[in-house]
Amino acid sequence: MSDVVLSVGDSVAVVRLNNPDNGNALTDALKSELLDALRKVADDTSVRAVVLTGTGSAFTVGQDLGELHRALEENPETAGETVEKHYNPITLLLATMPKPVIAAVNGTCVGAGLGFALACDLQVWSSRATLSTAFHKVGLTCDSGLSATLVRAVGLPRASSLTLLAEPFSAEEAIGWGFAGDVVEPEEVEPRAMELAHRLAAGPTRAIAASKRLLASSPSRPFAETLKAEAAEQVALGMTRDHAAGVSGFLTRREPVFTGL
């Protein structure tokens, strides 16, 4: 049985962490399969939206600590190499692939799993999900972009509390602090995520990719440079078929059909 299951249909890819008996813990095997799956959907031009979710009652409980313990016993100097080998490229793909990615957080979401979820463009949270940074519980610090995405979501003071104390919190609490997304009953998580994915898959793919680029770079870029970047994106998008279809649809009061071209 694969630790990650990839399925594609109607322009939507579902990437499913699939080791429920182990809480979808992030073993080297699962991380490698996840990275391969994300690379495939990022490069697949037929895929116009992606859903990342888990099987069972957990999105992921984070790093497999049993495997980490064995790696530390074998060679503590190389045990942390998984951050550069797996966590960084996985998180970067989620955040930067030129198509929208939705995290369908079906249950427990801890450590790197929380980093993965916040790296996605949209989130749907189970009302029964338990969330936590967790890193300090095992003497580590943030990875998978969490030191940036958590601050953007809830601000520095709250992010400091969630990271330093590493206490669990609920999806409802997270939304109150500034997390984005919908909180729904567990059985509604994947249907809601798929609804969003199909809606986005029918949208102007290149415009969505441009918006992802602009939003990701805006916090670190001077405002004048942001204006230049927006202008360049608009010029390029103004020559697309999707732009022409959108303008025509508005003028004729017909729903435009976007093709991603």
C-alpha cells in the first residue's frame, strides 16, 4: 500500500497521505512519495487545482518520532537532513506551484503538518481537528515555513505563544486568532475542499498563478516594486485568451469559459 495516493479527475488532483494506522506520520518513505506526487501535479498541465488531505482521523501527526529516534542513534549529525531533503521542497511546492492548493485538514495536524497546511492557498479545517506547533515538545524549532506562515496568520505575539508553549489548540480557536478557511464537520471537510477545488479549476489558471506570485512576494518587496510587478503581470495576462473570454462574458452577460490559456 502506498503511503501517498494520487488521483486526478476533472482537472483536480487529490494528494492523500495514506498511512492512517500511524496517524499519517511523516516517515522518510511518506515524505519522498509526497514530494514525488507534488512534483507530478505541479508539472501536469491538465491539473488546475490540488487538494492535500489525509486518510483516517489525522491529517498528519508530524514527523515519525520512532524513525527519528533511530536516525539519531545511527548518526545525529545527519538525522536533521530531512528538513532540506524533504520538508523544504514539499513546503515550497505547496506555496509556489502555479495552481491553487487546498488543505483539507481532516483531523490532527501537528508540527510540519501545520506548516504544510498553512503553506497551501486555502484551508478547510475539521471542527474536531487538534492543531499544534509541537516542535518544542521534542527540543526542536519550526520547519516547513511555520515561522513565517504562522506569524502572517496570527501575528508575532500569538505565534510566539503557540510556538514557545507548543500547547494544542482547536480549529475554532485558530480562526478566532486569524487563521483563514472554513471550519466544518469532519465528514464535510473533503466535499467542501473539492467544491473549492472545482471552482478554482474552472477559473483563469494563469491569473491565479500570477496572484499567488504577487501575494507571496509582497511582504518583502518595496511598494513601488510591487506596483511594477503588478503592471508586468497585467500586461502578460491582458494577452491571454482567458482575459478576452472574461471581458466578452461580462459584456454579453454570459458565464465565461476559462481554459487556462
